[in-house]
Amino acid sequence: MRKRRALLSVADKEGIAGFARGLAGLGFEILSTGGTARVLEAAGVTVTPVEEVTGFPEMLDGRVKTLHPAVHGGILGRRDREEHRRALAEADIRPIDLVCVVFYPFEETAARAGASFEEVVEQIDIGGPALVRSAAKNHADVWVVTDPARYGEVLEALGGAGDGAELRRRLAREAFARTAAYDAAIAAWLGEREEEEGLPDRILLSLVKARDLRYGENPHLRGAFYRPALRAGEACVANAEVLSDRKALSLINLLDLDAGLELVREFEAPAAAVIKHTNPCGCAVGADLREAFARAHACDPLSAYGCVIALNREVDAGAAEEIASPNRFVQGIVAPGYAPEALEILRTRRKWGRNLRILATGPLGERRPGLSIREITGGYLVQDRNLLLLDPDLPGGFEVVTKRAPTPEERADLVFAWAVVKHVKSNAIVLAKDGAAIGVGAGQMSRVEAAELAVRRAGDRAAGSACASDAFFPFADGLEAPARAGATAFIQPGGSLRDGEVIEEADRRGVTMVFTRLRHFRH
């Protein structure tokens, strides 16, 4: 019987020497290239350089070394076909029975801050994916290994009694998934450097499982969290460090934490958001985080039970004390960071602290433009990420349409309420006063009912408040409940066929109204 041959060429050298020794012990001849060959030789493994197989030296700084018929013919030749065996024999090409490749670290290099274009391009592997695809195509005869975690399993199967066909199929699937993900990451990186007039014709997602979740939205559903292989450097929940691991994150936790973080990032001042089912049941700014959280929690304390919290500053002991006050139950927190004494308070002060999920994003910085992708049955809906917010100092973005203009205090509350309503499920109404939400009406089929719900939650606090609506008031009756409760200022996109009637009703009641000409539907 001929001696089996294995070709090893890996960028990540961890564990490769042990794998090669195991293969050699099973009777394999080891073929290798460049740095991998040097590592194996230093570990005492006998190696046949690939250039001895091809009769051609590596060239172009290692860009060309395995792209040769003597290599790919040995991988792709089918052992069950006489014409393939004859063609290989005539060309003096020996079969290759196992291919182990770990690609150049393109994703890691592209994600590294400060990496130059040239550096990233040089980490685009060409020969490696070609080898992997060849071996995966011919997996009926060839083992293909792309993950060092598989080394032990493959050695065990090769030394066993079976033919390993089922494992080879799984390895081939993994191999094609790896090459597809690798190419998708490269396409995404190149796409970031292009200015496209419209949305791209193709969107390629390259996702890697980061962790299994306790379950999906409900306990009978499996859940996991995947992050892009080419990880953006933006501070976000997806890239956050988990500082507590006693109780695993759930899918709903991550959705809520992400919703909260996106909201508090709208504000320059210290801000806190209290989130239930992706909607804010409280949001406020303050002189510090302690004040901001206390005011946010006061919006709707009943709904806040079992909430998650988002904060836009490092959590200090004072804020932690406020969060851990009696009669509060918090499931998760996300913030840029935590003082050591704050972590101690959050973990020990209340019984629920032992199971509290604590996430740290690092400095928030600027948000990056991008795409928002959502699944529907049979397809995906793609839109731009909604980063646009009202700038009251720009022409047309803060159009006073009533006889009375807002006071400086009303103006500030209108801007705050507009930032919050952007993050509330439609139909959405937010009442705010002095930089704090005091009543939120979310996800109602009727805008009038959303307004009534916000008023009911605000109670007596509605007097002197500002009211924001995520879309236009189609009729004048949308103003009635907030105005009757004492709201004195309104902000909405405008654009209804009955805008005139709505403005007339606002003037009749003596309130001020601003049009933004910008809608913030959130479904």
C-alpha cells in the first residue's frame, strides 16, 4: 500500500506540531510550506517541503507556493476512477489524503485599529482557500481540516476502525462555511471603502457563534449570539465585555441592553435608560449618573421591575447605590465601565446582584453608519441604520408652526423628548419635562391611545410637559389628551393632510408646536 500524505499549512501554529506528530505516527508523510514547515522541523517532525513536490520554489514573498497541478491534482484526483488514477500516474503526481489549512488572519488584521490598507490586503489568503475548496470538494477521499479544535477528533478517527466518511462530510461542510465566511469578510471590508449610491446588490454575512444563550425569546426555543467575523471597533453590546457569568445572557437581555445603549448614546450629558421589552419605561439626563438613573426610574417604577439599565458614563459608587436601592429588581446593566466599588455594590447589595448581567463596552465614541437587517419569513429587510437626530439649530429641522414659539425650557424638553421617542416602538408618544421622560405610550395601534397611555403614566406630572410623537398627528384629536393634562409644547414630523386642523387646534389651546419634517417609525 502507498504511504498516505498530509499537507499542512497554517497561519495559527497552535497545536500543529502535536497534530503532525500524530499523523506521522499513523504513517503519514508530512508535506508543508514556509513557516509551518520550520515550526514542524523545530519540533522534530520530518517534513517534505512542498517545493520538492512541485519542483518549483515559493515566489512573490510566499504568495505562490501551493498553486500547482502537482498539489491540486493530488488532492482532486478521484481514487475510484481509473482515468483519474491513470492521469495522475502519467503526470507522476501522488495523491494527497489530508489537507490542514488555517487561513491568514485577515479578519483580525482588518479589525485592528490603525492597520494600513496594504497590511490588510497582504492578509488575504489565496492558496489556503484554494487548497481547502479542493479538499472539501473531494471529501469522499480527502480529509480537510480548517479548525485546530478538530485535530484530536481527526487523529482519533484516522486511527479507528471506520472509514470516517461521516466526519469527512462534516469537515467539508465546515470548510466551505469557512471559505464563504472568509470571502464575505473580505467583501465587507472592501465595501466599507466604497461610496455606493444605493444599497448594495449583494449582502454577505460572515457570522461566528460568540456564545449560546439560555434560550430564545421563549424557553422552548434555542438561542445563540453570533457576531461578525470582521468585528467593527464600535463600542456596542455585541462587542461588550461580560463582567458576570453566574447567569447566562438571554436573547431578550441582549435585545433590551442594545436598545438601552442606543438610547443613552443620543445624549452628551450623563444619561440613564430603563428598558423593558426594548421600550424605554424611563429615560433621563442629570448632573451625574445617580441623578439620571433616579429620574429615569421615577418615570414608571411599576414597569421598571425586572428591567435592564443602560448608562452612558462609567458607573460610580453613587450610581450603583441608587440602582441597588430597595424594591428594585434589575436583570442587566450596560455601561462604558464600572468603578471597582460600584461593581462590588451591584454584585452584593441586593439578592438579585448574584445573577445580574453586567456588560462593559469601553468608551462609547461615535456611532458608525451601517445597515440594519431584519428577517421576515423567506427573506430579509435591509435599511440604513437610523442615526439621524434633530439639530434644532439647522434650518428646517425645528419649524415652529404655531402662533406661540416655545420658551427656552420648552425647547430643551422638546429636543429631549424627540430623542427618546425615536427609540420607542410605534405608535409612540413621549411626555418629558426637565430632561426626563415622565410618560411613555409605546406600540399602540392608535396614536390617540398611545397619547392617552403616556398621559396616564405621567399623571399630575404632565402639567408643563413637552409631548413628542414619532409620526404626524393624522387628526387634531391626538393633541387632546396631552393638552388636557397640561402639556404645553408638541413636536412631530408634520405632513398630515390635516396639518392645518392640527395647528389650528394647538393655537386654540395656546400650546406651541414644532415640525421636524423627519419621521422616526420603529417597528
